[in-house]
Amino acid sequence: MDISRCEYSFLVEGMGLEDGDFSPVAHLVTDVETVQMMREAEQGEFLIVTNIHLILPPTKCEQGAYAMELLSEIRIQPGTEENPVYEFITGAGHIYTSART
């Protein structure tokens, strides 16, 4: 998967079934809807999601390289429910938005 063209990506970690065994699993995801379905254990082999990391593109980082922060919440900005603009809140308290600037 090429994340270079994505505004934001997510690394979803947890426990699940892989090759018939209960083991750690991780997936790289590029859309919020899939992250939310995995969190609710509605997609993939995840039984439990333990961590979701927000992968920031180089354009959002001071160093100009990819960075990753532990995600604590995803919410929709009020008034954008029909065409959602997401806010990603990290464990460090940073807030990033999916709105194009």
C-alpha cells in the first residue's frame, strides 16, 4: 500500500485470528471508516483493537518526514455530518483535521 498519496494513514494493532491462531495482528489503513469498523470488530480478523496510531504525512511534520502518534479519539467536526471533516486527537493532545488546506 502506498501511503505517500494519503493525507493521513493509521496503523491498527490488536489481537485476532491469523491463520487460525489467536495472535497479535496489525494493519495499515488509509480511511477512517475502516478504522472505525476495525475498532468495533466488524471487519477483518481483529477481535480486540489495542492501539491505533495516526501516521502523519511529511507535509504535516516539522522534520518533513513521516511521524506517528498514538490516537485517542476520532470525532466529526460539528456541522459537517453530511460531508464529514474528521478531527484526530492524539494521546499527546494534538488535534489534526482531515480538512484540506
